[in-house]
Amino acid sequence: MVVLSQPALDFSLIKTCKSTTSSFNGIPVIDLSSPNAKNLLVKACEEFGFFKVVNHGVPMEFMTKLEAEAIKFFDLPQSDKDKAGPPDPFGYGNKRIGPNGDVGWIEYLLFSTNPQFISHKSISIFRENPEIFRCAVNDYVSAVKRVACEVLELIAEGLKIQPRNAFSKLLRDEKSDSFFRLNHYPPCPELLQALSGRNLVGFGEHTDPQIISVLKSNDTTGLQIAMKDGTWVSVPPDTNSFFINVGDSLQVLTNGRFRSVKHRVLADSMKSRVSMIYFGGPPLSEKMSPLPSVMKEGEESLYKEFTWCEYKMSAYKTRLADNRLGLFEKTAGQ
């Protein structure tokens, strides 16, 4: 069993919650090869902000190879893992999620998606052949970025937006501020769960600030999403598919038509959870506002115009559960 390094847990920092959810089987499943995929994607983004894609074309070898390399890293002695951190902003992190006091039952590796920027600080831990890890990350990220762009282009078609790459060009831009994260949630000892009287939260509730997030995990449960009425539902794991969620930026670009979904991860007492997430973000200088082609005649923007850099800086000054878009919403008369 891998145990995160910390002599004692401070339950005032690590969040807990009552688990009253059951496995939810209503998550949209979208076949990217289907002629109707574009319309189903739009519907899923409007109703859930979250969906699963199949027939995505990413080789299973890319997924299994990177997951194996990730597990190899997280199984290292804590003293070795610490040499790859702390994140600044990229590298190894343990328990602390961001700079503002959020804590979870988690450890992680965070990378820029620029192939030239996969941190030597992180891969140097693999003394025998660090290039295996670098290649596994680069192969996987390249393939998943293609999926993200394909999804965004299908969404543009479904919304009848021209050009077709109105969204995806922001991810393909060489200055795209995208990044990749490997999360590891070790088994949480039942004693700790019992002491708290609740389920320990591996990663607290939040929305993703970027345009789109593409997630792949192993066969361990824990991921939950919030429905429109505020109830939480558990997402059944699927090791062959990708789960995709709308980010805050896509909510803005569609003037609130799409929903940036709140999600969280609960710790499991028996099994480790490993997840791999690609966060597709625009260039830092990109001005974010609803696309005119999405707006109906006479419709006004719900948001003030801002750059992605301004929003990112604001978002990372908040706590995870805060309404990050609230500061950028227009009030009556603006």
C-alpha cells in the first residue's frame, strides 16, 4: 500500500462528505464515429456538461503504457518522489491542491503539454531509462489532444459555427496554455474514514477553468459529478473510454449554453485510483467572450470580456469550490 507522507491528518484541512450517491447510469455515451455525434455532443454539453466518448481512436497501448509508468512512479519511496517536486508550477505534488489551503487524499504529477517542457526534474526519477516515461507522456498527450480537438470541431458543427475550428484552434495554437496531470489516490485506510465519520475527499468539488478536459482512469470508482439540482452522482469507471467535461471557458464561449460541471473524487478504502487528465486551454493572451455565431439575435453577453491569463490568475487565487466565473458575470445594466 502506498501511503502519502504526512505524520498526522488534520481533518480541518482535508474535506469529508457523506456518501449518499449510487452509481449513475444516465451519463451520455457518444460514439465519435456516429453521423449524429455532433448533435449528441451539443445535447450532452447543454444538459450535463459531462459525457463519455467511445470509438475515439486512441491506441489502448498508449493508455496502458502511461498508466503503468505512472504507477511505477507513484510506487517509488516518498523520498524519491519528493525529488520531482514541489510543483513550480510543474512537478510532483502531495496532498496540497493549489496555493490556497485546499487539501485532498492525493498525490500527482503536473506537466505542460509542450513536448519540450516535460520536466527533467520529474523524469530524472526514472534513473534506468527516463525517456520511456517522456515518450509515454508525449504519445498519450498527442493522441488525447487530437480527441479533444475532434470533439470541439464536432461541437462547432452541431452549433452551426463557422469556421469548424473556432474552438479547436485555441488548443492547436502553439501558445496554447494546456497541461496534463497524473493523479494518484492511494487507498485511504478504513480507520481514517471511521475517525472522520465520513468519506475523505480525494479532490474537492470544483469546475475546470479551461475549455475542455479529457479524463481516463483505471477501474476504481470515486469520481462524482453534480447534477443541475445540486445532487451528486457517481460515475461508473470505464478503462477503455474517455470522460470529457465542459470547462468554464467553454461555458463563456457559448454564453452559458453549455454547463461547466462541478465534480469531485472521493477516496477509496481498498483500491488505488489513477487518473490521467488533459486540460485544453487557450493562449494566455486570448480574449474570452461569447462567440457571435452562438448568440441569438438580440441576445446579450452574460460575461465581461477578459483574457485567459486574467481568468486563470483569478481562478487560482480562489478555493476549489468557489464560483470562479462569478467575478466575470455581468450584472443588470452592464
